[in-house]
Amino acid sequence: MTARERPAGDFDYERHGARYASVRRPDRRIAAQVHGALGVSRTVLNVGAGTGSYEPADRYVSAVEPSAAMRAQRPAAAAPAIDAAAEHLPFDDDSFDAAMAVLTVHQWGDVDRGLREMRRVSRGPVIVLTLDAPALRQFWLADYIPEIVAVEQARFPTLDQVTGALADGSAEVRVDVVPVPRDCTDGFGEAFYARPEAFLRPEVRAATSGLVLTDPGAVQRGLARLERDLSSGAWDRAYGYLRRQAEREGALRLITAAA
């Protein structure tokens, strides 16, 4: 597979995504909510498909992914992924029963255009799993690396922007909070709300684009403090209750636009 000369988004998966699939494994409980939003759709387009996380196995899936490193990590049984970007989907109008985009819209160069393209090629629902970036201020990691919140707020489109583009003047759009389970298998940042030690592992940090894009000095200082607080017990005194919390409602949101 040939890598693009320049990344399609702000994160270079060709450089940083080699071990992505080992950390970012779909969580069955989040998958159930995503698949439920697809309704009775039989043909689904996955935009910004990455390594294939959350693609339903009981439907016909087509995938679009601009990163060769991500395409190379897709399971053998997954649908082949076309090298294309959200802003220019190579399909006719109304080609699919539904379209989905999972934790990817913040990577797109033109979010509004990409979402309009999803509407164009789908004759049914369009679903977007994303983060409400301001809600990340409530995540304890922001106490250690506050700079990451500013980075993520600059990257992630607001919920109003996403819903506005998907509504397209007529469609009904709903926003649901997606609870994150304590043993979540998908290693995005908030998945480790009860497992702080995970952030000391390089492969976890490499699979969290917000950390990679945050000032390295700020990340190093925050992680050094976190390591000290874990050793001294200070983290557990402040946040230890989270280790017993079965799930947490954080920044994860599922946006569903009806046909």
C-alpha cells in the first residue's frame, strides 16, 4: 500500500499509527449503541474507517480510509478500504442505506463538506461518534495536562456544527451520551478513566492523537507528576473512587441524523 505524501488530516497515521490496532480495539458495549443507530440498514459506508473498528459484521460494509498505515491494519475479514477522504466520496448519490463515521471527524480538513458528502451518499441515517471536547475539562487528565483540552477543542468540531451540517434544513438529528465502561477495550483517552497507569505506556500515548499533538514538554511534565502521584497514592486519594465506578459519562457522543 502506498502512503500519501501528506496526511489527509492533522494527525500523521503513517508515522504514529503502526501499533494503533493493538490499543484501539472496539468495545462491544459502544458497538451495540453504534450498531443500534444504524437501524435496519443493510448497506453501510464507513468514512474514515481506520482499522475497521465498529464496522458491523452482519451488514454489507464499504470503507473509505486515506491512511495506508490504517488500511494495512484492517482485519483480513474486513471490507477492503478505498483510499479516499471524506470530503470527496467516490460514490453516487444515495448509494448506501446508511453512513457512519467513528471518532474521525476531527481529522477532516473540511468537516462540513465531509458531513454533507455523507448525507449525499446515504439514503438512510448518518451516524457520527465524536467527542464533546469542552467536556474533557471534567476528565482528571486535564488536571495533569491542561494543554490537551485546548488542543482538542481546536480540533474537534462543536456538536452544533456537526448537527447543523447533518440536519441540512430538514433531517431530525439527536445527540446521545455514550457511557464509557471501566474496562473499555477501545483505548481512547477517557477509556482509561479508572486505569491511570495506562498513560505511562508509550503505545497508549501514541494511539491518542491529542497527546501526540500536545506540546511534548507539557505532556512530559504532566506524566512525570502523574507517575509521582501514583507512587505516593495522591492520585488514588483524589480519584480512587473511579476505580470502582462501572462506567462514566464523559465526552463521548453519538450523533444520529435520520433519513
